[in-house]
Amino acid sequence: DAMVIQNPRYQVTQFGKPVTLSCSQTLNHNVMYWYQQKSSQAPKLLFHYYDKDFNNEADTPDNFQSRRPNTSFCFLDIRSPGLGDAAMYLCATRSEGGGAETQYFGPGTRLLVL
Amino acid sequence: AQSVTQLGSHVSVSEGALVLLRCNYSSSVPPYLFWYVQYPNQGLQLLLKYTTGATLVKGINGFEAEFKKSETSFHLTKPSAHMSDAAEYFCAVSSTGNTPLVFGKGTRLSVIA
């Protein structure tokens, strides 16, 4: 089945130790998003790509970076995780074809910072 | 700027009772409106969406929502709650298909046996 895949589902890292979360999609969608969702809160958009064009939200900390080497994969790099970065990280995709307004979400990666 | 307000961070209903989750939006242009459901430790799943056309939209799992422009509302309903409906529900708005979604703060639905 076509889908959005996130690995790992759970990630534990140490304070200040760089961590990378990955997202892949088999939908061939050209738009990809990264959201941060803290407990009992709405998802907060960090950045998104239209193809390779990177769009950073104004309030996304510099500590968060992203890479999209090809259509299928997108990575979220947290250079020096702090305790406040512990959250669920959601990847989503969207097509610019028919039904373009619908985002498809992956299952998320829950990050724990010790 | 767009915004979404979900009234009630927690709603509790009995199994078999009507589910009503409220969503009001603010948008300077005709909105695209969405309801997503999130089960514990899962991503978001689209329940239904309104883009254009019929204002009453039907989604998965027996849910439906009605776009009321005059009230700037897009409330989610289900005639009869099931235990499996217990989850977090998010209302979201975008101004076009290309703009990022703006989410409400979510409503946690509990279903009591």
C-alpha cells in the first residue's frame, strides 16, 4: 500500500546529542512537511518542501534542520536536542494533483531526550 | 491570518449517544476545512474535508460535518458513539490547497460504556 513511513517510531537520545529522524513516502507526492507535536497540543509546522524548495517557518529554532535528497525521503536533524524538544514528530505529504488539499500523515516518531 | 477554535478540550459521551465536536474558524478567503483523528501514539488520519460544493460532507467511520459560512463553523457529528471513537480530534483550515494547514488545539473524545 502507498503510504508515509517514519523510522524509528520511538527514539531516545541524550541532551545535546544530534539525532536524525527519517520519513519516506511511496505516494510520489512533491510536497513534504515536518510537524512537532507536544503532549496534548496541536501539531506545529516546522518546515515544508515543495519539491526541493525548502520553506522554513519563522519561529522554527535553528537547532532544527531538514534535508530532502529525493522525492521519496525527507530527514529531520536536531543538532543539539534539549529537554524541550521531546515531542512527537510527524511527517506529512501532499500532492499537487487532484485532491491536492489533503495531507497524508505518517505514524510519527516519538522523541525522548534524557 | 487564519485560525481555528475548538470549543472544549475534552468531550465525554456515553456509548450510543450523539457526538458533537465544535469547530469555528477565521479566514479572509473561502476556506478549505478538515477534520483529522489521532489515536494514541499514531499519526493523523483524515476523517473528512470540505473544499467546495455540498456543505454537508460525510467522512469515514460514520462522521459528518456541515460547513456553515454564516456561522464560520464546521462542527463534527456522529449519531451514535462507539467505544472505538475515543481519540483526539483536530479541526484544521487552509486558504487554498497549497497553503499549510492551521490546526485547532484538539478535542479529546472519551466514550463511556
